[in-house]
Amino acid sequence: MSEDIILQRPSVPELDAILGKKFKVLDDGFIRLVDYMGSDASIVQAARVSYGAGTKQVSEDRGLIRYLMRHYHTTPFEMCELKLHVRVPMDAWRQWIRHRMASVNEYSTRYSIAIDAAQQTAPSEWRYQSADNKQGSAGFMADTDGQYFSNQEKELHKAIRNVYDERLEKGIAREQARKDLPLSTYTEAYWKIDLHNLLHFLALRMDSHAQYEIRAYAEIIGQQIVSKWCPFAWEAFMDYRFNAQNFSEIELKIISMVAAGDHDAAKAMIEDLGLLKYRDGKRLRNRERSELEEKLSLLNLPIPWRD
């Protein structure tokens, strides 16, 4: 008969020190750490299916976590959980809530009066639509032009809030009075998620291509909370996921050709694959080719078809 083993709940002093602390995001948003479960030691413990404190040497724990991350062994990372209280503009929250592997309880404007706060855009923060990315932005509007839209935004928010408040005063149901509130209105939620799915969230939302507003939240979660909570896992994530590059079989072949100096063969291959086409003497855009070109540049290799 096995003996009982006395276990001690994992505690991370660096995280305990920021429990309840409000990290300001955007103009009126915030992130607050409410609770957490597990630590780097929990990942190691789960991976070894043991009840002890893990290996004796910290370097071995770090090496194991890096191995797990490197080889996509994800379940040990699911043993750690984080619970946050967040205040987010509704348009950013729509993107956030698409990450379904989390437990969520959101502020209800059906039961309660909507939060009297909407995200304001500073004159220097208005962005232009990207010419080659339908869901992205590129470059900022001049402050002098942006001031007009910031003033317009402020007036719009005030007018809509007045309409909403008047509806409530006249007895219109909250569930109906809310329907014209702008997407910039802040909402609040409790959000609980395991480390594996949280890192997937951060990989997407910390990326430079992510919308700025949600990226601001993701960066604080990652840099101010996760990095302190599970530093070995965070280091491995940044090394093997966030700052890493994946190469397809085709990309490896083309990169090998370019590295060997066989530029004509590399160019011929991407033409055969349909990645390099011309119209009226101009190269047509191709996303897959553009991503390959970025990787060649990172490796300090030439791009033969640009010669």
C-alpha cells in the first residue's frame, strides 16, 4: 500500500507580489492577475509523472522544459493555469474571445448598465489601411489631420452615451438600450486559461501583424506576468516559438540552392511552383513568396529573382 505524500502548493514569489496589481493598457483598460496555479516545477512534475519536487538541479528542469517546447509535448504545459481580470474595448475583445480554450465570465450589459468608458484615439494614433493586407494597417496619420478625427470621435461617444442614458431613464430595457453602443465601449471579464493555450494566444496576439490594441494587452500578459510566473517556459517559448522560424520542404530546397549559389535553379523552381508571376513586366504579389523572401533576408541570403 502506497504511503501518503505531503505536497506543497507551488508558489512563485514574483507572481505573488503582483497579485491584484492593475496593469494599465490603452487609455482606460487594464489587466489584473487574480490567481494562478502551478509553476515551471509543475510542468516538470507532470512530464515525469512524479509527485516529488522534480529534479535536484535547476539546469535539468530548464533543459526538460526546453525539450518539451521544442518537440511540441504540450500537455505538461496545461498543468499551469492563470486567471485574469481584464478591461478591454469590445472590438479587441471580439478577437480575444475567439481563443476558445479558456473559461470566461464577462460583464453583462443586459443585467448591468454599460461601463461608462470608451477607448479614445489620440491624434497621433490614427492608422492608414494597409495597401497589401486587407486586415492590417500601415503608417500613422499626421497629428494635425488626426486631431479632427479624435474630436469627432469624442463627440460621437458623447452623443451615443447620451442616447443610451436617455433610453434607460425612459425605462427601456437594458438589453435593448445597449444595441447602439460603439465597439470602443469597454467591457470587463474574468479569463482563466492554461499555459499551453495562453502561449498560443500570445504567439498570435504579440505578433507584429496583430492589431495594435490587442497586441498591447498580449505584451503585458507575456512580459509582465508569464515571464515572472514560468520563466523557463517563457524563455523556451520565446526561443522556439515566438522568435523562431519554420521552414517548409520547398523553402528548405530553395534556401539550399541560394546558399550554394545556384540562383538560376532557385528562380526556376519558384516559377514552376507558380510563386513568381509577371504582368506587364511587373512581379505580381504572392504571400508565400513574400514570406520566403523575409526568411532569405533573415539569413542574409540574396533574393535571386529581384536581380
